[in-house]
Amino acid sequence: MATRPATEPRSTLHALRDALDAHSDDATVRIRDVGPLTQVGLRADASDAELLADAVGVALPVCPNTVASGDGGRRALWLGPDEWLLVDEPGGGDALVAGVEEAAGVRWATAVDLSANRVVLELSGPRVRDLLAAGCALDLHPRAFGPDRCAQTMLARAQVILERDGDAFRLFVRPSFARYLAGWLLDVLEGLAADEAPER
């Protein structure tokens, strides 16, 4: 019996790949599907944050709505007083979960691999804040939402985690909303580009 060749998992945004690629070097806003990332949800007592830091490879931020970075680009996003999202390169979810469980011992802590739970888009460019402001109520000015900040919020009526990384923003969105949100971003981007088009 013939076996089917292994195939790479198809992105939720596969149907919009060409449209997103067309804006990968856009002068207004660049939109990029980051692809699959390791995403581990961590719940633990904040008093154990320092204990767990070695196990997860990054300090767990205890200041609300902040992000900490570790070696190799691993990041920890504060989602609540006892909740973080650990983000890393693909394929590290199982090891990360096992490390938390071993380090926690008898303490209360739980880690769950959520890598398939959210699609990640990266937005950058000179008008990225204008694009996001069209559907997000947060004040995204650097003085209010600077680098290494994050928030759980609504964007165009879709629930997202919004992360600021340098001059870029990352959107973590449920797969069921990903195509809708990417389409909305592309529609708003067309409007911004039209505003900048020279008059004839």
C-alpha cells in the first residue's frame, strides 16, 4: 500500500499568502506571517517567578503588560498576575513544558503547549500605528506603549495579544479569526496607501 508523502502543515493564512507577500516590503506598512512559533501558556504564583526563570530561559516579568527577552530570542509576555505566554522558535514546546514541571516540583505551576492556538503576524513600517489605530482603542504612542510592552485587547472586533518589539508590532490571533483579521489589515492598508498616492 502506497503511503502519502509527508507535507508541511499549511498556514491558516495560506489563501492570503500572495496578498501578504505583496506587502512584505511595503513602504507604508509591512505585514508578515511569522509562521509557527512555540507558544507555551504558563500559570504560576508570581512569588515563584524567579525560581522558574532558569527553567524557562527568560525572566518572567511581574510588571503588568511588559515583555522580557532571554537568550536566543525567547520571550515572556505578562498576561496576568499569575499568567505568562512564553514564545520561542518552532518545535520547543514539549521541552519547555517538561522544564517547567521539573522546576516547579511541589509548587503550584502549570504549563501547556499552545503553539497551534494562535497565528502570529508582524507589522512594521512608518504608518503601522495608523493602521492599528483604525481598529484598536489602545494608545499606541511610544510614550504609552513602547518597546517590550504587550496587552490583551480587541482589534477590529477580534481578540488579540498585541506585542511591541522595537519598532514592530506582533499580533497573536486565534486561527479562526486570522483570515478575517489579515483581510481587514489589508483593506485598511489599501486606504492608507491611497491617502499617500500623489494627486494627478
